[in-house]
Amino acid sequence: MKFSSVLRQRRLAQSKAQGPPRLPHPKDIFPFFRLPLELREAIYDETLEDRDEQLDYDKTLKYQACSTPLVNLLRVSKRVKQEYEARARKKMSFRIDDMFGETSTGPCLLPEAAVKIPLAVASIVVFHRRYGKEFDMHRKWLLELIKQFKTLECLRLTIKVARDSLQENKARVEGFLRWLSATLTAAFVAEVHGAEYDFNDETEMKKEFFPMMRWSYEKGKLEDIKEEELKDEEN
């Protein structure tokens, strides 16, 4: 008889002698649900994670699912699943970044879990010489994504431009935002952020963008963001 067979039979005999595995005594289990709900939610928050992926085949759209629950924790118990999912729904958001200012014409299909997220955060880049062309592209992929969201409550949009080009193209930006306002059934907040220099296809955007204008939903136009407002938001 081979040594491996002998070893296998010996282990089998030992397992039969020991009997079924012993379950932990209730006193050895931490009473998690005796904690106040605020503490349980704080623990849930620590386990939420962000996930980064590419959205389309040209790799020009990057998305990040923020504060998503861990699958293993959802399987712990029915009560944990209910509380954990309820907490995650309050914290989850979906972030979409246009990485190069050139969005492909390919399909933009969201992952199944993302269509149930209430908050979407989008960032797009518009190059100085291609305002009209790029807004047409952004309309297309944004419309494709908007149709897929089932529980979207709010869209936060940041439009990144070269600071020197904003005034001469302000009407085009406002036209794009009016289209978005008419298309969306959810609320949306939009800001225009500018860089200190004009950039082109070869320029790396290493300098930070800063807020310049904010969309007024009531007035249907862009308004300058005052320095006092930025200081209040930072504080």
C-alpha cells in the first residue's frame, strides 16, 4: 500500500474520532448587534472600498465606484446584509473621468451594480480648439450613461477648460449645460474649472484646475464663483 493511501486513511480515522467540528460557544461571539447603530455604521464605513475600471474599449473613460460594499460581508447574515446595504446606499457614488478629452464613439456600458447608485460624479476635459466637436461627443456618452441609471438622484459635473478660452466659449458651455438640464430628470450641479494656461494634445495637464464658474439652475446660466465662496467651502 502506498504511503499516501495510508496517510489518507489515518486522517479519515482521526476525523471520525474527533466528530463534527465544534461550533463556537455563544459567549465566544462578539455581540455586534448590541452596539449602537451609529457604531455599527461607523464599522460598516471602514469596510467600504473604491473600485477603478476602464469604461470603454478606447480606454478614454475611467470610472470609479466609490464606497462599495464587500461581497463577503453581505453573506454574513441577513441582518448584516440589510444594514450594510442600507449604509452603502447612503455613501456610494459613481465617478466618471474623461481622461484625454477625446471620448470614443464605442459603447459605454455600466456595470450592473452601478445603475443603482444614487449619486454620479463626472469630470470632462474640453480642449481650446475643439469646443463644438467635443461637446457633441460628450453629449453622446453622457446620454448613453444617463439612460442606464435606474436610481440616479444627482449628477455632479466638472468641466475642465483652459482659463483663457472660457470667456470666448462661455455660450457653448452654457448651451451644453442647458441640454443636460433638459435631458436629466435628476438634479445636477455643475462647475467649470480652469487651468492657468492653454493646453493642446501634447501638453501634459500637470497644473491643478481651480473653480471659476458655477451653473445656476434657476437662472439657466453660468455665474462667476467669488473668492469668498471658495474660502467658505474650504472652511
